Amino acid sequence: MSEPNKNRKTFIVVFIIFLLIIIFLVIDMASRTTAPWNRTKGTGTDAIPGAVAPGALPLSDSVVLDSLLPDTTYHQD
């Protein structure tokens, strides 16, 4: 009869340790994150000074890229 009691006690100890680790990770991740209502208005890259939004190209580069693409429009003669 003492065996199930020992298993239960071990389970409770392991569960509490697991729960404490998860709580620690949640608090740590939350402290590293900025809430959306606390962010400054902008491109969303305020955490990295001088960063550019993904996919953003200068106008001259986008014109060059467009001229390199094949013409896929349908021309009816």
C-alpha cells in the first residue's frame, strides 16, 4: 500500500517543478515582449535601429526588377 503513495508524491513533486519552469518561461518571454499598445507608430521595426521592413526596396530597384520580368500580359492582335 505504500507504493502508490510514493508514486503519487513523486508525481506531485515533478508536476510542481514542471509548472514552475513553465511559469518562469512565460514570465521571461513576457518581459522581453513589447505590448502592441506600447509600440511607437511606424514600420514595426523599432527594436532594430536603421532596420528596413521585409521586402521593402527602393523605387529604382523595383523598376529594375519589373523590367527584368517577362511580359505575361495577353496581347490581342
